[in-house]
Amino acid sequence: MYCCWDTQTNDPLPQQTISLMRATMPEAQEMPHVFVIFGASGDLAKKKIYPTLWWLFRDKLLPKIILFVGYARSNLEMADIRKHILPFCRVSEADEKLFETFLSHNRYISGSYEAPDGYLKLKSTIADFGNSHRACPNRVFYLAVPPTVFQPATRNLHQYCMCKYDKGWSRVIIEKPFGKDLESSRELSRHLSSLLREDQIYRIDHYLGKEMVQNLMVLRFGNRIFSPSWNREHIDSVTISFKETIGTMGRGGYFDDYGIIRDVMQNHLLQILCLFAMEKPASLQSDDIRDEKVKVLRFMKPIELQNVVLGQYVGDPNAQDKEARLGYRDDPSVRKDSRTPTYALAICMIHNERWEGVPFFLRCGKALNEPKAEVRVQYKDLLRDIFPTGQIKRNELVIRVQPNEAVYTKLMCKKPGMSFDLDETELDLTY
């Protein structure tokens, strides 16, 4: 299993962390590995996957014997891949030679996702690499492609490219969305389970790799100061926000089929909600955490239409930025009569003893006023206010996921001086 982290920074990990991670994979160092990126010409590969693989390679957190293979429909050469990924890899002057070494471990194959020809080329590339090291390589297939490609790609992978020997393993990684609705999601699960064992399938929500999302459990279960007040007796509401300033230019064709709810709300925001609201798991093992998340979802009733607000952004004709003048329907890949939402706000209620009556506001949107993702916890009013009317404001706990991770609490304090005036201040944790 490959580790991932938030790719907003390319700073090396602390040396102690690197040493610990290296110590966990001594056997893997001697085995050949192949990492295949389907959709190698796309945005996800260019901006996230290739840069992360480079940083892992730079920090010596990958097996020594490794080959990276990009696969896509586009008729490209490795020189084109290098040109596409270089701005996002942020290579320092000191690492330029090492980056060229990283690129020398890369190959690119142009092929269809449906027809077998490209997969036969991929099979041959993997076999040649394995033969040169006299072993069956372990394989990771990362499907950074539209969901419509999942089924033909995995079918061909299973037929032509999986490791057939006991000494090697194969893993298939798929990114959300896992289908367009419940039925298509179930169909995808049935398809995958007919070809692969469950331990070979990695369903990824990359948002769970963000530092502050991972920190949610530590804040709650590792600090006694928060645990007693983490309930309906003290919390009035919870708002989980995901805001982007960019529109959908370049992704309109994909986005118009899915919309903001499927793209962000039912995965990223719902995962954060579950981490925030769940009971303490038996351990930090993934199965125990997942079980507690599922319990939260079972206590949630379907969202009522009256508790939902949808919107679609339009262009600002007075904007200086040319892209800001364009609305969602101005994207040539979007239908002119599209009703796909680019903004959504929904109120979720969790009907259990801890959260009964506490609204969870999930809101997300594109082309908004600022880029920000955060959890904002608003506490209830004081039961008995002895201070002058209007001076006391509600306490808030803010957990900012991006940009610039932060945790701060809004508290009431006395203003310095002779008077007994109050002021709202922030207790800030520099993260």
C-alpha cells in the first residue's frame, strides 16, 4: 500500500518520519515494482500523481527497483509528459539531476481503454521489466480516468496485466466518484468484485490525506478539553465548507454529468462530517474507523428538499479577469440549458443521542469569493449572562483545512483598562 499526503507542499518530510517509513518496507526494497498511471495526460496525473511520485522518489520512500508507466489515449512522448509535469513538481536546483533520474524510470504508452492493443503493450513493458530483474513485479494500477472507463479498464487489466504468481501482488486504485447514483455504484462494486479480491481494490478519497482532516480525530479524542463539550448539550451547529474561486473551465464536460454534490459534497464533506461526529473507534485500524463512520450515516435520514439550496454561477461582466466574466454555461463543453448545480448547501441531521437537534450545514461551490475549506463549530449561548446585554458572543471552534491549515477558538475576554468591557479574541494554534 502506498502512502499519500496533501500535495500542496513539496517540503521534505521530517527525517525521523522518513526513517520510520523506510523501516516498514525492507522486503519491498528488493522486489521490482511497477506503478501504472491511467489517464497520464490528464489534470489529476499532471498536478497531483506525478509530483507526489517524484517527491516520494526524492525522499527515498519508494522501492529501489521501480518503473513508472503512464497510459492514456493521447499520442505523446515522454518529453511531452516531462513538459506537462515539470511546473507542478517544483524541482529545486539541487535536485535537478535526481529529477532526471526519476524521469529515466518512466515510460509512456498510448492506447485505448477499451481495445486490448494498448494493454498488450503494457503487458510486454511490465514483462520486460520483470525479466530484467528475474522476478514478477508487484503492480499498482492508478485509474485517474473518468468513471465511465473503470469497467473496460479493469476488465482488460484483469485479462492482460495482473500478476499471475504467488510471489507478486496487484493493486487497483480508483478515485471518486464511484458511480453516478446508488445503482451505478452497486454495479461498479459488482463488476470489481467479479474480477478482483477486496484486498486488491483501493477506493480513494484523496481529501482524507490532508493533514487537518487527519488531525480531526486527534483534536477530538486526544484532548480532554474538547471531548466533554462535543455534543448537543453544548454545540448549536456545525458548518463544513468547501469553496473554490475557480470555475469549471477545462472540466465542464465531466462536471456537467455529475455536479457539485457528487463532485464534493457526498464524498469530501461527508467524510469530514463522519470523522467529526463519530464515536471513538476501538482503535486506529481502518476497519474500526470505518465502522464508526457507518454508524453515523445510519443515523442520518434522507435530506429534505426544503433543507437544500442549489445555485449555478454566472459571469461578472465587469470583472477584470477574463475567466471571471464567463458563467458556467459559457463553457463550450457545457450544455446551454444545463441545470447542473455548481453551488449547494444542505442541512443534515444526525438522529442519535449525541447529535439530536444539531444541524450540520454542508456547503460547497465553485467560482466563489475565496478558496477555503473549513469546519466551523458554533457553541450555544451562555445559560445565564451576567454581563451587559449584547457583549457576549458565541464561542466558535474553527478548523481550517485549506489554505494554511489552522485551528483557533473564538473566546470572550475583558478589554484591558478600567472599564469592564468585553472583547472577542482568538486563541490560535499555529499549525
